[in-house]
Amino acid sequence: MCDGLSRSPSDYHFIALGSGWARPALVDLESKFVEGGIATIEYSELKNFTHGRYISAYRHRNNRIAIILKCPPYMDLADMIHKKLKKQMKVFELSTEHSSVLGAIELVIQALYLTHHLGLREGIDISKPKYPKEAKGMYSWSPKEPIGGDLD
């Protein structure tokens, strides 16, 4: 799946696109990329992408890779975007025929497979991310006094 990359994944900026039942996989994909230190990534709903979110992708196409997550009922829109983008940049496609939670699970599994292989190309095991020593304490921080209100 990762064949055809001429450079290390961290040399690219990834653009993940999907709608509907693809949303859980989009969020998980972004999390794995960022928390695993694989590469920079942004994600967008398919229709929002067609409203101008593509401008940066086209302007910086030399280091962009699109990841399109396809599921019903958004197959036609995903296909149109794929057709346009593949002329300008590398495009990975993750796809399911299921328009239910089964489709979401299938796309999450495919996204895990993709991030695992991209991580390997970076020398990263995404199941065991390495945290910079300078960041020690960020994850375990807690306030000295309870914070009032519902901020979460």
C-alpha cells in the first residue's frame, strides 16, 4: 500500500478526506499520525473539501498525499475528488461497501493498517510511541485545585 512513495512519510503532508461512517476512521487516522509522529496531517469532510479546502493541496502538491476514505452514500463524491487529485498527487484510497457501523469498523481497520506501514517506513512503532523527554509530565498533569464548570 505504501509503495510508490519516493520519500519518507514525514517529508509529506497528508490530507485525509471522508464523510458519514468514515468519520471515526478519519479521527483515528489523524490521532495515529500526530501522536505517533509519522507526519503532519489534516482532515476534512468530503463536501467541505470541495468548498476551497483543496487550495493548499494544489498549491503545495509536490509534498501532499491524499487519503480518501470511501463509504456509501458518498462514493460518487469521493470518486470525483479522487479523480481530480490523482492527477496532481499520490492518493491512497480506503473503501467499504457498508453504510453502517460495520463500514466504520472496516475503515478503522484499514486506517490502522496504513498507519502501521507508514510508521514502519519512518522507523516508528505506532503501538509504542516514543515521547520526547522535554514533554515529560504533560500527559500526567493535573490541576492543584479542581477546575470549576464543565470545560470538557
